[in-house]
Amino acid sequence: MDDRDGKIWMDGQLVDWRDAKVHVLTHTLHYGCGAFEGVRAYKTDKGTAIFRLQEHTQRLLNSSKILRMPITWTADQLNAAQCQVVRENALDSAYIRPLVWLGSEKLGVSPKGNTVHAMVAAWNWGAYLGEEGLKRGIRVKTSSYTRHHVNITMTQAKAVSNYTNSILANMEVTDDGYDEALLLDSSGFVSEGAGENIFVIKDGTIYTPDLSAGALNGITRNTVFHIAKDLGLEIIQKRITRDEVYIADEAFFTGTAAEVTPIRELDRIALGAGSRGPITEKIQSAFFDIVNGRNPKYAHWLTPVSA
Ligand code: PMP
């Protein structure tokens, strides 16, 4: 991934892709205190536009605040950097990765005395769980790893270190041939996927875990709240047990990378008909209309990358 042409924004400068490097004694590399975002830009009739840029940047600033990493870049500067990187790399559509990290001035658990840095990269990244997964649904397994408790590394921060838990869960289940992991919270209730929020549908009502289950406050999750309202569907946030998922009519994951991905199986139990369900399909199609600029009601969620 490091050996390619292109430009990466690093601390206010556009640098060549191959030169966007940090020192091996970088504090974040050793202790995992860092914050990042995953953002997408889509091709629309009015040109390439970033979906819910302001909300992603605000979450990055919130994550940095939660992690006590004073960031000097403003939201406007970070927004401009993300647009610039998509433009400079001549991307029609893109996955955008901003990261905030601690420098290499000193090691030791206390980060005091280290500088805070920011970068933004962007590249082409198709369907995270596969094109086929978007259509047919994916096979999910409940991980043996528990999701973070809300008082461990802070679940409302998109913290670098939170992803060790995601990596362990994802590796565990993909090694067993599944597509993605579902994690339960420390009380055994459904929390979220390794990199996605989860929704289940039963008798026409949509349910999703409330955020006390340790799930990230997903921006796609919030987008689905709007879509459901437009479709006249009710979403209830509540504690969900894994067997409630087994007997659901439909289920799907949401995330910037995963978009809206149907779940057709959990722990080898087919959910509903074992394929993408009709309500999931409606929500998915409304989602792609919005991100691709085909729904004027949500035009304000799309920031054109043009200068
Ligand atoms: N949970 C986790 C653990 C994630 O990594 C993500 C992806 N950022 C999500 C949920 C979904 O969040 P969003 O819709 O904001 O991308």
C-alpha cells in the first residue's frame, strides 16, 4: 500500500505517497493511542462529493478530545484537507482515511511532551464486504471475544487501540470461513460487528443496540435512522440477545466501509429466508440514492471536492 504514486496530506503539507512516513519510535505505534476516521466520497451527477464530511470530522475531533490528544487543526482545515486529497489523487470515488497520532519525541506510557500529528490519505476501495455480499448477504459468526466495555478504552472514540479487539474477532471468524464477526458486550448482549453497526428486523420493526452496548455511534447508523423515518419504519434502540438475531426476519450491518450489507446467516443459522430481505433492500437502495446524490432531501450531506 505504501509503494504507489499519489499524494498524502501530512500536517498541512501534501507529500508524495512513498514519502509519507513516521519514525519507528512514534508513540502511537507503541501504545496505540490515536484516533482515526473512515470517510467515503462518491461520484454524483454534480461531481465527486464526500458523504457527511462534517460529521466525520467532528467525530475525529471528539475522538481526539476523549483521548486527550490536543489537535491544532480546525474542522475547516481538516475538511479542506480531505477534499484536497481526493482532488489531488484524481479520484472519482474514494475511501478517505484521516488519522491523528502522537509523535516520537519520547516514549513511556505518558504521552506528555509528544506532539500531535494529523494525516489524510484517500484511495479507491470498493465494497468492503464484497459486491456479492451487498447483493446476497454475508455469513457472520459470533466472536468469542467480548466488545469493549464503555469504561475501557472509550467506545465513542474511534480509537486506534479499539481495533485490536476488532482484528482478533475478525481473524477468528474469517479463519473459520465466515465473512465478518459479531461481538457481544460484556453482559452478553449484541454490540456490533468488527467494523460495523448491526440492525435486525422483526415483524416490520427495526431494532439496533443502544450505544451502552459499547458500539460506535456510526454515521451510517444515523443515516439509516433518517432513511427508516422516510420509509415510515420504526427503529427501536434496545438490548438485543443473540437468539433474537437468530429468529429475526432480516439483519444488516452498516458502516462507511461496509455501507449497508445484508447478513444472511449468523452462526450457521439462516436469518429469515437466508438472503437479502425486502426491507434491507429498500434501506440499501435508499442509502445508495442518498450517497450518490439522487435524493435532493439529503444534498446537504454531500460536500463537493471541487476547489
Ligand atoms: N463500529 C465500528 C467498530 C466501526 O469501525 C465502524 C466504522 N467506522 C462502525 C461501527 C460504523 O461507523 P460509521 O457508519 O460511522 O462508519
